[in-house]
Amino acid sequence: MDSLPPGPRLPRSTTSREPQYLVVTLLGDYWFGRNEQIPSAAIVALLAEFGITESGARQAIRRLHKRGLLVQQKSGRTTSYGVPKRVTESRSAGMRRVLRFGLDFTGWDGQWTVVTFSIPEAARDVRRLLRTRLRDLGFGLLTDGTWISPHDRVETAVELLDELAVRDGSVLRANLMPRPGHAFSAVDVFDLRDLERRYRDFITRHEPQIEHVLAGNVTPRDALVMRTEVMTEWLQFRSFDPNLPVELLPAGWPRSRAREVAFRIYDELGDAAEARFRQVLGAVDRDLAALASHHTSRDA
């Protein structure tokens, strides 16, 4: 998963209708790079499209403001919110990576980032946290105490060992040499079986929606909801896909097809979803509504 620069972390979504995540997603998709602030009433109305109550919406807004992910401005009785400049800058750096997620990783040089460590049983909580963080960074467990990634994550891994004060730990770049009778299995090291099942389930549920979308049977309101939910679910794959080079993946790996499904829906519904975003925002502030825009996979 792509890491953010130091600063407030974006909320992690466990559901496509988690209010805080929806606010960040909607502003990132239709209000990207804008300095103007949106009245809280409009944000509440946008979340209502997803079935979020007014109290739930306002609570989400307050929490995002408290965490530094929204800035606040008051004018008379109107309170408005926008995305802080530092967050916009970090999101600008990450937007292209987001839109490119799922493209095949080619041209690998065969080098691995290797993290080895030994942590005593008395510090098992640190060991458990280190393993969790390495897995979040896309490392796979090669042997007990040895984790590997095909990406150059040396700097990040060193920072992690230092952060957790792991004294008996090393980070290196190395080749993994084949041994007769001991074939390397990326499927086992990175638990690709469960990941493959998730991708195929995504395809099964969402591919039939494409025909419905292409037929023009989706209202602007439904377009806003469907587009946001499909992309939210698609981007959650970043949390557990190690993005292995194509030469390490099993034949018929379904990620490319899942990406095609996600972005066909995302791209096709862009205009209608933006129209609904403008309509909801325009009911509160017509001038602001004219500033909305949206992304497509062509921006990658």
C-alpha cells in the first residue's frame, strides 16, 4: 500500500459507506486541488446520498477536522470545510499512483528487499506489530524472521526497525538464488490464494453492472453512489496486494481483469456522478457547484 508523507493519516475504510472515508473520497474525486471550502450542509447532503444520517455526517466532519484532514471557516451562521493545503499536496503526489494501481509490474530487476530480525519472547508485542507493519508494506514471510518484497523499500524498512527500536534487525537488497528441489513459491510466501479469491469475487459481483451502465440505465444519483462504492472497494485491494512482478504471478492472474471492470464503471459513470455532485452542492451554493470536476483512468 502506498504510504503517505508524515502528517495526518487518511481513515482506513472497512466498508464503502464509512462516513469519514466517504468525505475524503468525495472531496478527492470531485473537489481535487480546490482551495474553496464547501458548506457543511452540502457535505451532509452528499453523505445522505449514501444513507448517512445528518448526525453521522456531522460527527464524521468534526472528527476529520479534529484530525487535521479538514480545515474550517465560519462566515456568519455558515460553517464551511475544505482540504488543507498539505493534504492536497500529498494527495496530488499519490493520485497518479492510485489511478495506476493494478497495472502489471514489469521490468523487475530480480532484486528483493530483505528484512531479517530476531526479537525475544519478552518483546512479543513488538514482534507482532513489526510483522503486521511489514505485511501492510507488502512484504511476504519467507522464513521465520525473514521477510521479502520485490520493491525497493529499504528506507521504509530501516525507518520501521528504528521506530520500533528493533536492535537485532537488518535490511538488505539481494537476489534469491534457486536451490535444486526447493522451488520458490510466491503463492505461499504472499498468500496469493486468498487474494485471487477476492479479485474473482469482485469480478463476479461487478462485471454484470457494466452492461447496465452502458445501457444508460443509471440515474445521476445512483451513478454517484455506484462509482464511489466500486472505486472504494477496488482501492482497498492496495491494502493486501503486494504488487508482485508478472513473472512471479500464477497464470491467469485476475487483477488486470478486475481493474478493467473497476475502471470501466468508474470512467463511464464519471459525467453523471459529477452532475449529481454539482446538483447536490448547487442546492446550497450554485457558484461553488460550477467548480466541481472528476478523474478518470486516462489521468493516470
